[in-house]
Amino acid sequence: MASPHTEIVDLVERTIGVALMEDQIERTLIPFARDRARALGLWSADVYLRHLRAEPQGGQEWSLLIGAVTNGQTCFFRDAEQFASLKLVLRELANRQPGRSIEIWNSGCSTGEEPYSIAILCAELGITAHIVGSDVNPASLNHAAAACYRAWSRRNVSDERIARWFDQTPDGFRVGKRIRANVRFVRHNLVRDPMLISPEPDGRWHVVLCRNVLIYFRRERVGRVCQRLVGSLVSGGAFVVAASESLSGLDVAARPEMVGSRIVYRKTDTQLVESTLAPRAPAAWRRDRTPPRASAEPTTVDLRPVLDRVARLAIDGDIAAARKLLETTTRQTEPGVEAHLTMGHLHLCEHEFEGALEKYVRAGEIDFLLCEVHYFQGLAHRKRSDWKSAADALRRALFLAPTFWQASYLLAGACQRLGRIDDMARERARTRQLLTGPRPIVTFLSHALFVERFGVSEDEIRRLWAIPRVTRS
């Protein structure tokens, strides 16, 4: 018979799509169940979980559980580069239909900072827009509707914007009435509910955003959810996900388009109006109207010896020559995952962390299920001292490759920086366990010289932790 933990984990995934990993069960679900058991006078966490199974899914206990297992961390204008990209998209849409309102759906809006940021952006552009924020967590939606926030939420907001769009309150600040008037909030479950209908005559949206939600779903569910979200767009409408998320390999009628430094997906089920954004897209994504001349056609090039030479030049300190060689070679062919990863490594060699992240994200666009992509994103975030993003990326790497001890070791360090001592101890224990017994080896696409330079030395960890090396058959 399945344990109450297993049954509730399965039910959570069927209900809201969130696939709880083992550490989340230990860190979040079980302590939550213990606390609620005490509050309700029940004997144990297991008894509470059996009680929860019989509760209506729209009831009080389920609302509390959803709040416990979903990540509500956000802030105003989170990811400035993506908002710069969104600004270009909004301007293009406004030029395409002058005088009409742009209808925007922000799915997974959490406590409301994101939809209000979009409303501020539209107001600054002089664009009329109606924005709907939706979330599965009713407590987050209540917070969003109140529109009151403390200083930490506004850390990315300039003083000029604060003065123009916010009202001071005794406890912090509140989004101004003009902005609030353009945003409304509704409870919506991406897994179970029908797609929301816009005020447009055909009920479709011009822009749908679903950022930092899909990473908590299994890949097959990501495909189903994105297919429905993209289907709710007008022809040529924009679908926006977080930089670490991707539609690559999914059966979704949308094409990736570089807008500024970020990817935006365009609905492609009918003939699209020509975009005025002049996107700087990789060759694989461009749709040229005239066929290229024979001399301009990409040729097939074996990049392995080139990438080996690039790695050796970089490790020897000649980054300029390494970059020139790689750039010259990739002009003749379409860069793949290995090439984008190598470009990222070259940026990392010169402490160009934003450039490295951009290349690692590009690699993820091609193969999101490659654990190495998320591992190197985590490394780049660590270099920027962005410990929260580092931890998120390293968790994704471990989700894809549970025996990836290097990711577990670095995740322990990120948890320590975040003050999550229990998580730190758990990851250190996992690292030790992985290094103590036989395990499958994670194979890297990246050149071994880069892995050694940026990664963790197994010999050093074994020496520090007194862990003997195990002979593998």
C-alpha cells in the first residue's frame, strides 16, 4: 500500500502540476503536515495527510498546502533584460494595432509584482493595456490585490519610478491607483482549468507570460500546458517564459525569436504579420524570403577538433585567439549545444558572467534536458553571488541527473549562503553518499579542460572529507 506521503505527492502533481522532489518532501511537505496535524489536534503527519486526501481541493487545507509547496518569491522588474525584451514586443504590438488595447495574461503571477511591473511598463510607453494576473495560490492573490509591498520587493525599481507610480504607506508602499486600475487578479489552475478568455472579440490574448512556473513541472506536462497557453494567443502573439525555461523539443505551435537579449515565442498556427523588431536570431531560426547563394550556404563542419583547440587556447590564457577561432568556425555552420556551452565558458574565463549566462541559456534552448546546461548556469550565478538563482539552477541539474555529485556539492554551498542550514546539511550528506559508493558517472559535452577549471576537484573533496576512492567494476 502506498504511503500517505506518496499519495499526497501524486495528488499534488495531478492537482497543480508541481512535481515535488525528494528534498522538497523532506524540507516542506512533511514539516507542513506536522504543523497542520498539531493545529488540528491530529495524531501525526501521516494522519493529517490521509485527512487531506479526503478534503475538497478548493478548501482551506488545500489552499494552505498550495501556499507551502509553491514558490512565491518574486520582485518588481525581475530580470531587467527580459523586461527590456518585453518593452520591444509591446511597442511592436502597439504599432501593429494603433488605438487598440493590448490584452495581456500573466499566468503564475504570485503576489503581483510582475503584472504591476508590466502595467508600469505599458504606462511609460503610453500603451493602453489590460492585464490579468492569475495564480493557483489564493493567499498570493490576496496579497496581489492589496498591492502593498515592502522595500525588498522594490529592489530593482528606480527612485524615479517609485515616486511616479507608488504611494508611500506606514509599512512600505502601495502601487498607485492608475496602475492598479489596469490589472485584475483571478484564481486559475494551469493543470485543471480552461484557459482564460480575453476581452478581445475572439477571446484571445496578445501576450501571455508564464515565467518561473514551468521548471516545477515534468517535461511532458510542460508540453501540454504550453500548447494550451500558446493556443490562447492571437496569431503572431507573444509567449514569454523565463530565461531558464524552454519550449525546445515540445510540440507547440510557436517559433523562438531573439528580441533584444532574450527569447520570445511567436504563435505560428497561421500566416504571421512581418515583425518590425528585426530580431537578431541564430541562422536556424531565420526564415529568409530568398534562398541564399550557394556560396553562403552553411557547410557541415566537425567542431570537435576545433573545440579541443579552443579549450587549449583558453586554458593557456589566449582567450582572444580562442574566441576568434570559435567565431570563425561557427560562421560556416549552425552552432549547437557544445558550441554555445564553449562560448559561455570563454565568457566565464574573462569573468563576463552575464555573457556566459546568455550562452548557457542559448544551449538550454537547444537541449533543456541536458543537466550540464543548468550546472553551468548555476556556476555563473555563483560567480555573480546570485545564490538563489544558483540554487535553482543546480536543483534543476540534480533533478535531471540525481547522481551529479558536483551539482550537489555546489548546491550545499549555495544553501549555506542563503542561510538554509538544513538544506546545506542534506546536500553535503548526499555528496558524501555519492562519493562513497559506486555510481554512474555524469558525462560532459564540455571539454574536460573547462570542466576541470570551473568545476569541483573530486580528489580535493575526498582528501578534505577523508573519503576513500571506490573501485568501479
